[in-house]
Amino acid sequence: MASRAPRPADPPLRQRNALVPGMIGAAALVAGIPLLGGEFALIIHFIVAILALIVAWFAIQAKQWWWALPMVAIAVLWNPVYPLHLDAPVRLVLTVVATASFIAAGALVWVPRPAPAR
């Protein structure tokens, strides 16, 4: 019996550039929940603000500017230069909303992948 040679899979039609920074940003926010108000919170602020701006840039490049708005808001709320001092319950709710925004933006911001040359 002859076996067929495996055919290479077609490449995906979409490229999600914001997926990895979105997932890392969400993970940093979740990991930073116990650090709220602690000495290592500044590191989380740096990570989250930088990754939010990266995801916003990918959203603008993908011409999906509406995802840039929540990412810029996250970068402002978690900015390490002029940190906002909010109550713990408010900060916790904002962390959950920002985590969901990172995940959603990472999954939904995409650009069409160019067709491969044959």
C-alpha cells in the first residue's frame, strides 16, 4: 500500500502581532495583584505600561485604532513616572478590566498575511 506524502499545511491568513505582548501584559497584571502597593509594584507598572503601548502600536499598524484607546488608557493608569494612587478595590477592578482588554486586543488585532510566492 502506497502512502501519501504529507502535504504542507497552508499558512494562516491572519497574523496576530499583538498576541504575545497582550498575553504577557495580562500575565504581568495577574502576577502583580499580590504586589499592589508593594515595593515591586513599580516593576509591574513599567512592564504593563510598555506592553500596553506596544499593543496600541500594533493596533494602529493594523488599522484597528479602536483597540489603541483602551491600551493607551492602561498605559496612563499604570504609568511608572506619575503613578496614580487609587484605593485597592478600585485598582483591583481596573486590573481585571485591563487584563481582559489585553487578552481581547491580543486575540483580535490582526493583519492579513501576504500570500506566499509559488
